[in-house]
Amino acid sequence: MQYLIIIFLIIGIGIFGTRYILLNMEIKNVTNELNKINENKTNSKILLGSSRKQLEKLSLEINKTLEEKQKNQAKYKRMDLELRQAIANISHDLRTPLTSIMGYMQLMEENDISQDEKKQYIDIVKNRTKSLKSLITSFYDLSRLEANEYEFELKSLNLYNIMSEIIVSFYNDFVSRGVEPIIDIDEKVFLVIVDENAVKRIISNLIQNMIKYGKEFVSISLKQRSDCLITTFTNDAPNLNEEDAKHLFERFFTADHARTGKSTGLGLAITKELVEQMGHTIWVELSQGKLSIMIKWKMYRRLE
């Protein structure tokens, strides 16, 4: 009987020892695979040929952690690339007006220029300085919007009144470009919940964008729908392609890839942030050489 007990104990110890050795080997394999993945920075996963449920669960959790790590690495690389590109664009956009200002300041220091020329240069410097101030303000506003630090004073307003006022203020700008805008805005429309200053900036940004790029055709509309208001700002854009249209709202993006100074790519980015943070929707459509920027405004109530 004692011999049997001893034999069973030996067998039990042997089985336990074997399982322990196999377990250590499997853990060692997992550790080696994990070390290789970390050292080589690959997208590989832990492969475990074991039937042990606990090791399978451990392997699954490790692979989940690896996937999350890979996603974070890709995200940080993308953010780093965007940051570098943003810094390059900001530097370029700030350097352009500064270079112009410095150039005209040097011209004013010359002794052989007339008073009329000096006055002309001073006016140019003033305008460049205003543009530079506006650009810096746009950088600041966009950073506040993206950090959700922009404070809105929401109330019910009539879009017809606001749009009419702003369109009139820009009418001479259209005329000076030789463009007669097509205006089609409904007078009796529902009210919308918005921040008045934000709406004025949105509409102004979109009209300024049309003035920059609309050479022959410009159309502005405000239409009442059953459940919303739709504003549409359309201008001819024969050189704009579908790929560029997809990126119009991205900060610092401009269809002028050479960045000749006509646009900084901030106006539409700010416009999108303002619209969406007030709870409305904005999108672009490109059809037959015409670009339309459309906003869907949630309604508040019908005017009496």
C-alpha cells in the first residue's frame, strides 16, 4: 500500500513538474515574442499555441494592449506631422505680411522718395499691419474653438435680418469685382438658436471667400424647409477638384498649394467650428465647376 502511495506521489509530482515546465516554456515564449515586438516596433501579435484558457486570456489582453499602443503611436505620429505642418504654415503666413511691411519701411527710409510716395507706402504698411493683426486673431480664435474655450451667447434670432444686413455691407465689394450676386432669401423663416456674433462671422467669412474666388457666378440663398433652414453660398470654382473640396474645412488648408498669400485656410476652418459648436451642420458640394457651402440650421419656432 505504501509503495502504491509513493508511486502515485511520484507520478503526481512528475505530472505537476511537466506541466510546470511546459507552463514556464510557454510564458518564456510569450515574453520573447513580446520583447521582439517591442524592440522591432512591428505590428505583430502574440501567437500562442496553448490550450490553457488562462494563457489564452493573457495573450488576448496583451494583444489588445499592443493594438491600443499601435493606435496611439499612429495617432501621435499624425498629430506630430500636423503640428509640424501647422507651424510651417503659420510661419509662412506670418512671414509674408512681415516681409512686405519691412520692405516698404526700408523704401520710406530712402531720401529720394516724394511725400506722395511716402504716404502711399505708409498706407500699404497700415493695411498689411491690419491683415497681420487679423491673421493673429484668427490663429487665437481657432485655438480657442478647438480647445472648446469659445463662449457662445445663444439666443433666438432671425437669419433673414442678419443675412440681409451683411449682404448689403459687402455689395460694393462684389460690384468692384464685376460680379452681380444672385440673392434668393426667404423673408418669413423660423428663428434659430445661435450666437449673433458667431453667425455674423460665419456669413462674413463665407461671403469673403466668395469674393476671393467667385469670378463670374455668385449666389446666396436662405430657404425654409419643413424641419430646418438651409443657407447656400455658391460661386464658380472651375479649378477646384473633388479631393481639394473634401479638405476645405481643414485648418491651414488652401487650394492654393503654393500659398501665394491669397488665403491662409483659416476662415473656413473657423466657420466650421462655429457652426458645429452651436449645434448646426455645414458641408460642401462641388458640381459642374461650382462650389456650394451649405449650412443646415436647426429651427427654433416660426415667426408670427
